[in-house]
Amino acid sequence: MVLFHYTGHVPANTTRQAPDRQKLKIGKGRITGWIVFMPEEAADLLQLRIEYHNLQIFPFSGTEWFYGVFQAFIIPDDFPIPDSPYALDIYAVNTDDTFNHEYNVMVIVEPASQPVSAAPTSAGWFERLRDLFGGE
């Protein structure tokens, strides 16, 4: 498993119409979990959503924003990342009119297993005997 991490800083007055957008490069494989943390002082002012190839994958509903998480805990997932570019788009909104706010996103990825090439098989006894005597 590999842990990919991004810390974002969202300026005050960042709206849903023009959210802050950041890229988090990850590896090919399968997302098995998320760890998202926002400081308590951000309350409901800071909101996030994450997309992979223009498909919202976090939170899991295609229209929702994630907010109000003041403790770090693992949120299980099982989402394949088969195609490059291997990157997530993090969109963030900060409706606070005074202060910038920070968030942390960690993605747990189980790397794709590498295909195992078939080792050449040695000839069986019959093939070796046939080769020895020149048969077809």
C-alpha cells in the first residue's frame, strides 16, 4: 500500500462557482481508503470534493461536498485507478469571508500488480525424444 498526501490552503471567499483546484498525483492501482482532515475552526466553511477523470469519487455522491471533519480517520473505499494520468483533482471551497483555511487529504492506494510473464516452458520428454531423433 502507498499513501499519497496533499495539504491545501484555500483563500477566503472561494466559492463553488470558482473553487480552488489542485492536483494530487497518485499511482496506478486501487484506492482502498481516504484520510481527510480539516481544522475545527474551519467548521462548515471549508468544503471539498475529489474527482478522477472528471468523475466525482469523493464524497461518493456526485453532487455533494465533504465538510465538517475535525478528526482524522480512515474512510474505506474500493475504487480502481486504471488509466493515466494517475492524478486526482481536489476542489475546495472556503466561504469564510476573512480567513484562509487548510485541509489535508491522504489517499491509500494498493498498487496494481505487475503482470507476470510466462516463463518459457521446457520441452517435455516426448518433444525432447522427437528432437533427438529428428522426428516431426
